[in-house]
Amino acid sequence: MSRRALVAGAGGAVGEAAAQALLRGGWRVTASMHQQRDDVATRLAAAGAEIVRHHLPDDDAWLDAAQACEALVLTPNLTITNAALAEASLADKRVVVFSSNNVAADAQAPSYRALAEAEQALRARFARLAIVRPTLIYGDPRLPTVARLVRMAQRWPVMALPGSGRAQVQPVFHDDLGRLAAGLAEADAPSGVFAAGGPEIVTMRALYAAIADAAGVRRVVAPLPAALLRIAGVLSAEQAARADADRIAVAQDALPLHLTPRTTLREGLAHLVSAMGG
């Protein structure tokens, strides 16, 4: 009998990628969505997934589905995941959740302190827990940050860049995270906290240039002082403070080599531009 996994947040880019990777690995998958996305549901159903609707953390029905599974992959914001699992009797399950690399890279920011507290609460309850801390996720139009930059490159001759542009970033392709989550769902996979960044580290200025190149255009990249953008209300105080901070993967527990993200930035951006209509 094949193994069964539940993927919460399957309507999102990473959730769908995780569900598809599990299906390719021979799992029976229950794909749980907060909002019905007909296009995603059609793709997942065609691949063999069972499609269900749940509203985490308030919908107790998801627990019935979870009880029937050996592994749980939860891709929503970690505070939602923590609330959903708070009263669950699922200690025997293999659980994979998503946090953020900024828990380590920007530990003093209030939003990331909240994620760190959620991580701690989950680790206290689940012995077979894998926490994934991704860097900047890209590769699908549902992921807004890089998709907005693609649209900027397509529409405007100048790409405004908050900060000096010297900060380093390590974008990670969403399908690589799906493959990683599926691998960590295996019964013999290690537990722990796993930072997940792509294979390349580039400056923000180089990232903007790579986005313009993928879009097939030449653009001027114009760094703007973060303090000025903060005064203008374009950036929050938290965003302005991080504008010139490096955002590369901060290593935690050792990630199995075969699960390490491997899609190059050029390949991932080409995929994104194609998915956005070229």
C-alpha cells in the first residue's frame, strides 16, 4: 500500500510543487487548499492528487485528513501552521513546515522573532519535525517579489533598486523547495532546521540585471537611498533597515546533498518569464 501525505497550502507555488514532487515519488497525496484555484486543482487532480478545501487554523476537518497520513507538509506562514498544530494529536507524524531564512539573518525584526517562537513551539511538540528556512523564493507568478521586478523590467526603462545594490541575495527556485519538502517527508529523512538557498549568490544589482536580461530587455538599474524611500512611505522601517543587509542562506543543520537546491538563476528566471507570458 502506498504512503499518504497531506500538503497544506497546495494552492500556492511551493505547496503545488511539493505535492507534485510527492506524487512523482509514489505518494498518495491529499492536496489541501484555502481558496479554490481551478487551474492548480486541475493540474494536481490530473497527476493523481485528492483535492480538498481547508481553512487553517480554524477548520478542524483538516485534522481528520491529517490523521490518515504518514507525512504532513505545511507551506502556509509558520504562525498559521503553529496555530493549526497547537491542539493536534499528530506527534507520530513526519512533519515538514516552512519558516524563513531571516529568522537567522534578521533575528531582531519583530516578524522574524514571531517565527522563531513558532519554530520553538513546534520543535517542542514534534520529534520528527523538519523546518525549512528558504531565502528569496521565485520562479512562479504566484510569488510576488521577483514577479513584480519582471513586470518592472518589461514596462519601464529604469528599475528602481532600494539601497546601494551591494547587498547579497541567494534566490531559491520554488520547484527545488517542493523537491526538498518531498525528500524531507520520507521516514528516514533527518529532522532539524534546514536553510535553503539557490546555487548562486549575487548582489541585488546583479539580480535586477539578470531579471532584465531574462525579460529580453536592457534597463538602467538605479539604486535609491533606503532612508529616502522610508520617508516617502515606499518602504516600512523594517524593510528600509534590511535594504543593504545580505540575505544569503544561514546554515543550520546539514541539508542532504541530494536535496540541495540546484536550479540556476538563469534557468529559474527563464521559467518565470515564460510562465508570465514571455
